[in-house]
Amino acid sequence: MSKNYESFLNQLVESYGSWFKDEELLKAGRMTRNLYPYTHIFSPIQINRITVKNRLVMGPMGNISMAEEMGRPSQKMVKYYAERARGGVGLITTGLVPISHYIDPSVTEPGDRSYFPRIDRSRTVFAGWRDITEAVHSYGSRIFIQLTPGLGRVGSPECLIKKFKLPISASWNPNFYIPQVPCRPLGFVGLKKIIKNTGQAAADARALLFDGVYLHGHEGYFLEQMTNPAFNRRKFGRYANWQAFGLDLVKEIRDRVGPDFPIMYRIDLSLALNATYGKKMEKIHPLRKFKNERTVAQTLDYMKNLVKAGVDIFDVDLGCYDNWWLPHPPISMPPGCYLAVARLVKEYFKENNIRANTGLEVPVVAVGKLGYPDLAEKALREGFCDMVMLARPLLADPDWPKKAYAGRVEEIIPCIGDQEGCINEFIEGGHPQCSVNPRTGNEDLLPPEPAPAAHKKRIAVVGGGPAGVMCAVTAARRGHEVTLFEARDRLGGMLIPGGVPKIKYDLINYVDYLNRAAEKAAKNYGLKIKFNQTVSPEFLKNDNFDSLVICVGGQPLKPDLPGIDLPHVVQAVDLLWNPGLADKKDRIVVVGGGAVGCEVAYFLAYELGKEVTVIEMLPYFMKGACTANRGHLIHYFERQGVKLLNCTKLKEIVPDGLVATQIQSKNIPDPYAVWRPVLPENIKNPFEKPIKGPVMELKIQADLVVLAMGLRPNVEFYYRCLEIQAAPEIYNIGDSFCPGRVYEAVKAGYNLGQSL
């Protein structure tokens, strides 16, 4: 590994735009079992004085709203962790648990309530934690508690309105969500209190049977803010030394728990802000405040000192909130995206003979899209890392370890990286769930196996998308006689064309899984699958079914505008079914800047080499999508020269392009500004200025116009079934009820399949 760390970092970040041109890397993202048996994954490892049974770590994911409002872990949270331990993972890490209540105002709600679990303030929360550790240990797994000194500038600025208190940070820094809100530097007394709280929390965690403590020191949270000169610009006092706060935390923990209790530290090798934004770091507020970020060499030196202070194990990634797709790699990022980072740290430790105070080597945990068994095994065999962290893959399938160990890779439910059920759900006010596993986060409500049907029914499911497949398989498992009708020769619905862009490789895995799950249900539970069969409401009525489940999808919206039927106008879904429609079309305009429009634009620009413009009538592109998913695409749009025109509305289509109208206002957001998030609809930014101004007409040249303006539900089929009383029970789910996401479709299919 070259010692030119910054060059390494720049090349790595640059590669994340067109990584899929490496066919071998693309293949690494398939759910294959070529390296089975997975002898390295399922070998034990020692961390300080404990032994972990295998090399798999459940990554920390925020346990938002999974505890009672006063912070005690609920049965929802207990069963959530127990399910992952039962599935065979060696080491579980909890989501972040703040130990800075009453110091960081963003972690506590009014009335002393919290949407985070707590381990401070009162012994009344202890029993919930003991329930968790005892449940995890009963399956032979280990568990570390993740402690965070706070959120700081990435905490909710609502504390200013609800508590009349400014958020905190290491220095005067802008709040991430609303940059106009300043975050004040926390004083020495507050910092020392956090350090004492951390030691007490670690001591309590040991008493509550945790196997170790895990410090949340990455991604720009408060510990990172104190230990990175990008955020810590103090000139005086002990903590003007940006390493001091982190080292003091570790020393305090070690003093309280003794030498034999493992300490894990989560760190980013670099914020990668300069590598991401380059010259923009000088021009854009608030980025210019952060240009003096911790270098890779400084991070490695800090890690060396953390080991001396008492850290036993690290996991390492890249990035922060201001380039959020890096610490939360979405579907469009490459498999194993940070293996090179883990290898760099491992080699540094080896070359410098850095060992833990126990004399053991310091394990390095690799993170970042490693939910593919062959890739995880290869990473361990080739010495890239010592352990593999699986976060979202264990939401998708808690039995990932069991299935991989047994060689049943084809049965693993693959994560699709859309981040709708996990990250977006708790941002919008829910708790972590999963788009492809409806039981995740609902283990307290939904049993592992659906209850057998009390009365056997003849059920027809019309439409083989994710809603239809999930409903049909679930109902068949319960003992119903189920027939699934699909108009095409393969199950998957709109996910099939959705998986055409190479960045959507995870969808291919999921479509394959849906087809295998249906085949298994056909073999074991008598599910009948009728491919290439279009049915009518009258046909269904004549077959005398007891229940009908309609999930026939939606129809692409087609506005009634001049020129809409010209031959160079196509729907996005038709282009994905037949990419040849773009042959010899050099200039392409995509109308609609939602997730589908932007994914199609990325496909056209990066894979087909087209000159692409995207127009969107709203101020923001991909509004409603996870910040990480939208940020990755939009950032690399700019690098590829894709033109994004927001506040722009299609007026008419002409033979050589289209005519649109655009609002002319200085308050229109920069469409490429991915260093700040799009706030949820129910959160108002009081500093946001209205977008008002004259409307200017634009003529945009185009050889092809691609419509990606959304779907309307195909409800006519359902209403016709109701009209003719085609069955005693008739249900409408999926896109034919309300066009949405895989998350809603899968949940609807499962819930209905359970209740029929």
C-alpha cells in the first residue's frame, strides 16, 4: 500500500462514480456460494479476554423509538436483538446510546423523554438491558453497547425551539440540518462531565452483562467533532489538542472497567470532504469551515494512541453527514466499498507492530456492503480484515449467518440498499424496519412462522411483483390453496426493469430471491404459479375463488401536453425494458427528477455515454429518498456533467426537443448541493426564503425525451372485480392501491397473507 494516503483517498472516492465498469467488482455483488464452505467466516477470534464464535459483527443501527419513552429498552428491542443472536451472528453491537443527556440538548426531548434508549439517570432502565444481554448470550453470541458522547452539530436543531438551547459542538459550527442555526462550543466542565458519564455507563454496562463497550467516534457525531480539526478549532485548553478528548474517554473507561473488558472504537479513516468536494471546500458555506479535516496519517497516529490508551478493536469507514452516502453506502455504491480502507489500517498496524495492551493483535473490522457471502469470505481469506460487519444485511435476514454456514446462500433474503425501511423510517418518525423483511423491528408482533389457516381458502393473487409474491407465498405457507397469476415469464414486476442499471445490482439479487421463494412455496406448499397468463375479472369470477388479491401495479403518468405522442418520447420503464430505444440518441432529456428519473439518467450518462439533462418541477431532486441515496447520484451527476434543472416544468414537446418553463429566483436551491439534506415535509426551516420570481421559457434540444413522472394506480381491474362480485373477499395492494416503494409493497403482501 502506497504511503501517499491522500492520493489513495482521492482515487477511492473518485472511483465511486463509475465503479461498475469493473466487471469483477460487479460480480462480487452477487449472492453466490463459490467459496463454500466459509471456513474463515466461521472461525473464532479473541478480543481482549473474550472469544467470539465467528467473524461476523452486527453493525450498529440506531435503535430510534425501540425503547420506552424514558429510555428503558422495550420488548420490541429485546426481541429484535434476540432474533439476530438466534440467527448466528458472533458479535452484536447496539445502536448508539447517548451518555450526554442534559449536556447535549439535542438528545433529550422535553419532559425528560428520549427516542434513544438510555443507560444513565436511573436504575429503572437496567432491567431492559439485562433482558437483552441474557437473550443474546442464550444463543452463544456476544454483545457490545455503543456509547456516544452526543450528536452535536448533527443533532436536531429543534432543541432551539423546544428548549431555547443551542445545539453543541467542539467549536462554533453550523448545524447540519439548518446551517443558519449555530452550534456552540461545549465548555470544559461539560466535557469532563461527559467523560465521567462514559466511565459510569461502561461500568454499568459490564454489570448488566455486556461483553464490551463500543465508542461511536465516526461520521461527524460529537466524539468526531472533538477529535477532528475540521470541527475542533479550539485555541486554548486541554481539548485544543484534538486527540485529547477521545483518549481521555478511553482512559476513563479503562479505569472503571479494568484491563479485561473489551473496548471497540468506530472511526472513519477520513471525513473525505476534500476528496469529495475539492475546490468547493473554499467556496461554499459551511464547507469552508471544515477544510482542515483530519488527514489519513493523523487518523492512523490517533488510532495508535487509542490502542495505547486501551482500545482493543476498530471498525473503519469513510465520510460524515456532509457526504452522507459514504458512511451509509446505498444501493448504487460498490460491494465491499471499504475493504481497501480496512487493509490499509491492518497493514499500518502490522508494519508498526501495534498491539493491544493484552499483547494481542488489534482486529480490524471491515464495513460497507459486505452482505455477499463469497465476498465476505474472500476478504477474510486474503487478509483485508479480521472481521466482517453486517448491518442492513442482518435487518434483511437475521438468519444470514445460519444460512451461509449451511451453504443455503440462495435462501438469504438480500438487502436492496434502498434504506427506506431502516434509515428513512426513523428519520420520518418511526423505528428501524426493513423493506424486504416485514418482521424486522416487529419481532414482538409477528411470529417467526405465520399461523396455520383456520379455514382453507382458494385464493387468487393477480400480479407477481413483490406485494403479490409475498402475499402468495405467505398464504400458501399457512395452508391455503393459492394461485399466482403473472402476465410475464418471471416474477418481480417493476423490479425487473428497475434492476437494469448496473448500479441496481442488489435488485437483481432480490428478484432472483423472489423467484426462488415462489418456487420453494410451489414445491413445499402447493403454490400454483401461472406465468404468461393475463386474466380478466370475469375469468376469476368463473373460477369461484374465495379471495382475490389484486396487485397489478400502476401505469406511467402521461401528461396531456402538446407533442406528448411524438415518436422520440418514451416512458422510463419502457426504456429500461428496451435500452435499444436510446441507440443513436445522443442528447436525452429526462422529465422527472424523482428516484426513478435520476436512476435512469445515471444509467444513460454513465453506462450509455449520453448527454443528459434532467428537469424537475420541485425545488429538490429525489425529494423523499434517503439522503445517502440521493446524495451519491447527484454528486456524481455533477462530475459527469449531467444538467439538473429544478423548478422547471414541461410545457410541450417539439420534434427537436422540448419547451419548459423555469422560475427565475435567487432562492432556488443549488440542485447539486448534497452537503445539506432535504428536510422532511413536517419540519419547517424558518430561514428558508420563498421561491418567487418571473417564469422564463427554455428550449432544450433533445433526440429523446424520457418521461419519469410517476405512476398512477391501476385501479380499474380492482373496481371491475368489485362491480361483478368476482369473489366474496377482494383486496387491492401494492402499486395498484398506491404507487410506492418496495417497503410498502412487501409489508402489505405479508400482512394480508397472514390475515387471509
